[in-house]
Amino acid sequence: MSRKAALARGIIFALVSSIALTAQQSQTDQPKAMEAYLKMGAPNENHAALKFFVGEWEVTTTAWMQPGAPPVTGRNSSSAELILGGRFLKMNFKGAMFGQPFEGLQIWGFDNLKKKYVVFWIDNTSTCFYQTEATRDESGKVFTETGLWPDPMTGGAVKVRNVTTILSNDEFLNESYVIGPDGKEFKTMENRSVRKK
């Protein structure tokens, strides 16, 4: 099936599903439901902000296993593209982590219903799904994520905070923190990305 045909099929399925869910509504309510559905799915300035990250990046990674421990550093790379009509940002990350090959996949999107960014991460070191929700500050240059990530040590979850700061047209910094039961933060990782020329 061609890309255009697959896209058309997806749109038709979504529209039919939406209409089916509102079948019990009156005829006058159905146009309103359709308008709401289309508005919910339309890209806007929040999605456009993700365009900054599109491209090829050289990444310097610094990681800390525990507070006060010396950091482990490495050189990695990432590439990013907008997908699905500019609604989502897909980022592929490749390199090494603690001497082992590392690959990760991150999807960013802005949920028009939640009015928040939603971030999804998976990698080749885990079978878990990592998800956070994020906001963008008034400057448009700082994205702050919060959420719960799976904790393999306890089998439960740990609070996290990730901050992505646009430093220039060709550089951004991502910082990851774990929040302990006492509310104190521990910086676990820092990725500094510079656009490849």
C-alpha cells in the first residue's frame, strides 16, 4: 500500500470511528463533533516548535551513576525528523553507553486535548516504555518534562524531571534528574547536542 493510500485509509478510519461514536447524537450535533475532532487533530504552533530539532546532531553524553561519583562520558549521534504531517517528532539516538552499543527512539508530540507535550522513549537496554509530559516556557526555548519512569531496582516507578534547553540555532542541552523519596533531585545524565554542518 502506498504512503498516500495508507494515510487516506487512516484518516477515513479515524473519521468513521469518530462519527460512529457520535451516532446517538442528534443530526445537529454531528457537525459540531466533526469540527471538534478536526480541531483536535490539527497541527499548530506547539507542533511547529519541534521543527528546531529536525536534523543530524553530534551528542556529548555525560552520565552519573550516583551522587558524587565521577561521570562517564561518551560521543554519540542523533537524527530527527517530523512525521505524520508535522504532528510528531521522531528522534533516533545511536552510540555507546558504559562500553556497550546503545540505540534509543524518542517520539515528541503536542496533545491538543491535554494541552501538553507528551514524550515517549524506548531503547535497546530495556523492555519498558518511558513516558513524560512536558511544557514549554514563554521564551519558547525551555521544555520541562515530568513523570514516572519504571524503576528496575524496586519494580515500581521513580519520579523524573527532564529539561531541554535550546542554547542557540545549532545547539541544545538535555538534562535528566531522578527525584528521590525525600524530594531531592539527582542529576543522572546530560546530553549536549550540536548540529552537524
